[in-house]
Amino acid sequence: MPATQRQIARLLGYPAEASLTDGDLNQGVLASPERVALGLVAEAFASDDVTSGSEARAFVEERVAEWAAVLENEVRQRVASIASVEIQRRAPDG
């Protein structure tokens, strides 16, 4: 499974050895966009390269853009929207 698919699968809680299609991942994210968004935000703030809300937002935007080949646009926009709210909650300054 390509790295992008593995990242999405991991955020959904699937085991590393799971064999999933893009359709499976779309359905999974559609069913649990909050889980994916909150996990992605947690990864952003855990990164040594992220020290502010604006950097967390850039981290999330980059990852979500990378998912374009796997996830439908509506699904990616939903994750990005939830992530943005969470970033604002965690780092209201940025």
C-alpha cells in the first residue's frame, strides 16, 4: 500500500497489514472525518517543525492535498474544515 494510503488507514485505526482500496478509505473517512482530522492535528502539533497554529494549518493542508489521489474532494474538504476548527481551538493565536 502506498504511503498516502497507509497514513489515511493509520489515522482510521486500521492495522498496517490491512488491504484497503481507495473506495474503502473514502468510506472510512466519510464515516469518521473527526477521527482523521483530530489525528492529523495531533500529528501536526507533535511535529518538531510545528510551533504555531499557522504552521499546524500548513502541515494539515499539505497532508490533505497529498490525499487528492486517494480521497474525493468533498471528503478532503470535510477533514480540512474539522482540522481547522481544532487548530483554532488549540492555538487561537494562529
